[in-house]
Amino acid sequence: MPLTAYSTSREREGDVEQILKQMSAQFEEPYNAADGIPEDWRAYLRIDLQCPSCFVTGAEVVRGAVATKTGKISRQSFFRFTTPGHRQHCDFDTAETANTGVPIL
Ligand SMILES: [Zn+2]
């Protein structure tokens, strides 16, 4: 579950918030939450974003969990690559690894 992805059009890596804010500026459309992004943005991200480790495309945005009592985001939004999925031995090919580079065994 990478917290960041590589944008081939921008030639840089970014996290969900950074990339969605850039898209908001690019498409001149407001962006409020990771679960409310337009379908044409999602189609764009599937083509544009690559896994930072194995370079597959097909990114989906998964929104962070929100703690109901405080309203504070308890888990950052992340990218999921399921179509066609990560290459074998990719660091991010399990639910337990993030962008730390240290797989949890
Ligand atoms: Zn990967």
C-alpha cells in the first residue's frame, strides 16, 4: 500500500493529498476529499501513476480512515494497485507494507 506514487506526467513522486491538489489546479475543479474525486480523475490516475517500486500502473486512491470523536485523520490516504497488480517481490505487494521500505515480517 504505497503512500506515494510516481506521476509520469509530472515526473515526480507525490502522496494522495499532493497529487489530488495538483489535479484540482490542473482541471480547475475543487477537491474536497479522496473519496469524492470525479471518475475522470480516477481514469487519469490509473494511467498516469506508477508504483514507486515496481512501476505498474492502475492506481486507485483509498481514503484515510477518520477518527469519529476528534474528526482527525488517523490513517493517511494511500494508493492501491490492483489492476493488473504489483509485480512479484514488489515491496508494496502486501497490506502490511507501506513506503517505509521496511517490510513487516
Ligand atoms: Zn509495486
